[in-house]
Amino acid sequence: MADFEDMSDYPKLTESDLLRDGNFDGLNPNPLFNSHVAELVKENDQKIIAGYTISYFTYSTWQGKVFFLEDIYVKPDY
């Protein structure tokens, strides 16, 4: 997404940050965000990531529980 937005030097997160904060390492019982990946499987069983989302829940005094979609990205070819 950073490349698409022409901001490749901007993201300061590391892979370790994402693994920890999203509980992909299995060590955080309360992940800070949810992520979904759109994956295509070709005939030769090759997997291609076509896109992803990052979302999280927050809480509002006015609305209560709120679902926030932070990022949604689909590669231009898809």
C-alpha cells in the first residue's frame, strides 16, 4: 500500500510490530487489530496475495461499540 500511495519511506512499523499487535505470534490474547487477506490460488497451487484489510473495534460515548476499517487494499491487477 505504501508503494501504491508513493510513500514507501513512510511506514515505521516493523514486521515484528505487526506480528505482535495482531497476535500472529500467538502471544497477545487481546490483538490491537484484525486483518484479512485475499489470497488467490492458481492452478499450480501457487498462492498470490491480492489484497488485505486492517480493522479494529473502538468505543464511542455516543454510539458504543464501533468497527473501524483502517485500510483496505487490493492490488490494481485484481
